[in-house]
Amino acid sequence: MISDEQLDAYRISGEKIRVIRDALESNDVKGIILAWDDSQVMVRRPNKRVVKLDRNYIFQPFSEPRQAFEEL
């Protein structure tokens, strides 16, 4: 799970992030962090829509190469 400190750093910087939900790259959510609580994160996508995502997904900066998704 991503920490509050990491989420706050992404929110303050306004850095575009990638949320990896499964093995398919086409299912990644790209956007900026708006808010979060104990279990969910709100991300604004480039088309201005806001989505709520689980905090257990993989969050990484969009500028970095995509990490491999590992099935647990």
C-alpha cells in the first residue's frame, strides 16, 4: 500500500503518475493525485474525469518505465 507521505509528495508536486492495476498496460490509469483516505485514492485523468482507485495498486511516476505486474 502506498504511504500517505508518498501520496502527499505526488499531490504537492503535481507530478503525473501511473497506477498499475493488472498485467495489461492498456488498463493503467494515468493522471494526478487529488485526494485520498485510508482505502482509496482519487486521481484526475487527462480528460478531466476523476476516478477512485484502491490504495493497494502500484503507484509510480509516469516518467519512469512501467514496472512488471506480479500476480500474488
